[in-house]
Amino acid sequence: MSIVPTMNDLLTPYKNLIDSHFHLIEMGNRGFSIPAVLDEMVKLSFTGGVDIAMSPEDHLVRRELTKKYPIMRIASGIGPWWLNKGKTIDEMIDTLLSLFVVDKPDAIGEVGLEFFHECGTVEDQKELLSRQIEISQSLQVPVIIHNREADDEMINTLRNYSFPYGGIIHCFSSDIKFAEFALTKGFSLSFAGPITYKKNDDLRNVLKEVPLTSLLLETDSPFLAPQNKRGKPNTPLYISSIYEKAAEVKGIEINQLIESINENFLRMFPTKERTY
């Protein structure tokens, strides 16, 4: 049975919201109706969203899922957890590049370093990340970075590159030192549901210092539901409370926050012509 959120879940007083990071295929695996979620995002006047790869091989499937929705972008890439799946880095990269010959992604991601779970060697993780940063630059698209408990190694890797096409540190969870470094490299920092969690004062303190011109928000659906939805599978339709908390932390009106995030997102992902 597909999950279709109730009207109480869908109602929001805000328009022009953006969710910079979610996983449609994984949402479908958790019981959501993907077309229903996308249709509701359009009805609620979302400005944009980015569907993120769950597999090195799902790029064309996700493009088909989203092709009727010009507000949608897709990012494709190979996360470090795929180093445990039995294929070599060369094999995975070759698969990715063969898909990109057919259809260019809007961004490369999510890619990065994962030190909380075991995901191959540190050197393999860094090689996989570096090669995909180079792909993003050759394709002239942004890169979306996963960074979990790997700040020092991530800094050592990213400092070797410039990012003329932009990038996002997704689900930001690091300290102010890493935030300041990422900002010097031109990244936008995207904050998710954890900013709403009661014990996350340190993360909210980092958010407070991030310039509005470098800020994005996301749900990381179906993971990390905000405080008022904890225990449920997450969806982009729950992002209003993340906007509300971010505006509170920044001490600004929510409409100012919405305007800034739209500018940041559309600078990285220019508007597509609508076909619906």
C-alpha cells in the first residue's frame, strides 16, 4: 500500500519552498507514492528539489520518474558505501559515465567520505570522491558532498580543487571550522531536520553564522524527519518546519529566508522551461 500523506501533513502557509536533497527511489521503497509526492510539491508551489542517487545505476530510472516535473533536478553519483558492494572503482565509474553519455545529470552526488560506517579504505574513499569531483568539473555541474565524521580528510581533499560550478555540503553536521573552510571554497551549506532536534544547539549555532547567500535547506527524505514528524518516514512535504526553525535561528522573517534560498538554489540550478 502506497503512503499518501494526509491533508494535515500537506497544508503549508508558504509557497516557493525548495528541498535541496531527497531520495525518491528510497521513498518509494518505504511505501510512498512517488508520483503523489511530486504532484503535491507542484500543487504546493515548490520552486525546486533535487532527487539524489541511491545507486550508480539508477540515473535513467530517476530521470524518467521526474521528467514531467521541471521543478525537479537529479544528482547522480557513487557514495562511499558502494565500495563494499563487490565492484571496483573503475567498474562503477565506467557505469556512471556510460549513463551520462545518454543523459547529463544536473549535479554529481551524493559523493564523499563516510567514517561512521565502514566503507572500504580511506584511500579508496578519497579516490572515489576525487574522481567524481573531476567528473563534475568536466560536465560543468555542481557536486553534492556527503561528509560524516571525516572533516580533516575532507578538508585535505577539497582544498586541492576549485569549484567554479558550485557545490553543496549536504545535511551539514560539522563544526564552525569546517563550515568556514567550505564557504571559502564556494560551497553552499544545506541543513536538514537535525536543526529541529532539541539537543542540537551546537548545530544551530553553526547555522546562525552561515551567510544567507550560502544557505540551503533539505529533508534528506525518507531519512531524518524533523522533530514534529520523528519516527515517521520523511518526505519533502515536511520541510516547512525546517524553514521555520532556520528562520527562528537566523532571526529573520521566513519570507526573507525563502527568497534567499530561492536565489541560492536557482543560481546553482537555473530554471528549466516548464512542460506541464
